[in-house]
Amino acid sequence: MHFTVDDVEAAARAARAHGGTAHQQGLYSTEAILTDPDGARFFVTVRREL
């Protein structure tokens, strides 16, 4: 599953705050793999302006 978000860092912090994990390629990355507390993985990517 894949979601676009305005802020990848905020999404990663929210995942961690709710018992999940975040796998990122450094600070200010444009994408991350997040895992919910049950182990399901999903991807988030920063929303780009058109």
C-alpha cells in the first residue's frame, strides 16, 4: 500500500508514536517504509507539486 503525504518526517513520527516503526534513508528523505504495530508495511512518499 502506498500513500502520498505532505511531510514524510511527520508520518514517520506518527507511526512511531502509535507503536509502529519507520525505515527511512536519512533525515529529510522523500519516502519511507512504515510498519504498523501488527507488522503490516506500507510506503509513504512526499506529495509533489504539479
